[in-house]
Amino acid sequence: MTNQSSERRASISRKTNETDIQLTFGVDGTGVSELETDVPFLNHMLDLFTKHGQFDLKVKAKGDIEIDDHHTVEDIGICLGHTLREALGDKKGIKRYANVFIPMDEALAQVVIDVSNRPHFEYRAEYPSSQVGSFSTEMVHEFLWKLALEARITLHVIVHYGQNTHHMIEAVFKALGRALDEATSIDPRVTGVPSTKGVL
């Protein structure tokens, strides 16, 4: 894994017997994504996340989808979390917290973030369907959990209501992008890190 220059950007190459992933993530981006994975619905969600968070994200991933999507989705979450943590470095000047609500037609999702260096994940979502196309909705939990764990952030995700499973998950990923953008943005009033401990 590398942190590239003084920009808040990092890359990782991760190869296992189950997946082969190259991923680059830029915190201070322009909303541009280049996504090549074997999971089309995840591509769609990552594109939304990138666009609404104004990040830059490049993913090239191959996995054992002949079994199912699990390993690919999980490992992309791991890689994204790693690069987020690496890109933020010492976290000096960041806002740290964010609370974002996003509607998607009839659905409403909320994402609350603390870039805390204390990994924790809470998830409240009940979907009308267990699948969106060939994508299992339980993979949303798997992706977000691994992202929070590897990025070492506290992440709360609540889907308040909705009728269309696609809309509900889409609202989650849009809210995730917006909340992470806000929490990682630089506040010029902050000296050092936003913690009485002096470190994050």
C-alpha cells in the first residue's frame, strides 16, 4: 500500500486465492470513478458513492464469483477501508463527524460517521427483497462492516423506511459518500486533530 505524495490519496494491491484487487482512493477528488469488478450492482453503488462524495476511485477486481459475490464484495470493502485510513494520515484538521440523511424517492437513509480510529459498525435496515437482480442484500452489511473495520471509523447506517430495495440501498451509498466527504473535509478552525486526546 502506498500514500502518494502530500495528497490525501492511497493505493493498494491485494491478491488472495479468492480475489485479485487493485484499488486507488482519493479523498479530495472530483467524483470520478473507474470501476471494473465482476459485481455490476456494486459498481453502480460505488459510482454513486464516489460521485456524491466528490472522491476519486479506481477499482479493478477479479473474484471467485462462480461461488458467489461474497469474497469480491468483502475484499473491496477491506481495500477501500485500508486506503481511506492511509489517505487520511494523521487526520489533522478534519471535521471528524458527519450526519447525513438522503432520500431516494420513497426511501430514506441516514449515515452517521465518526472518523475516530475506533472501528465500530451499527446497521439498521430491513429490505423488502433479499436480492436486487443477482446481488444479495446481505452483501451491503458485509461491505460496510469491512469498510468501517479497516478504515477504523465508527459508522452507523439506518434505513428509516422504503418500499423499493434498490432505492433503499442507493440512498445508503449516496449518504455514505456525502457523510464521509463532510467528516473528512478540512475545517480551517481546527488546530491539530479534533480530539481532547491529541490524537485520532
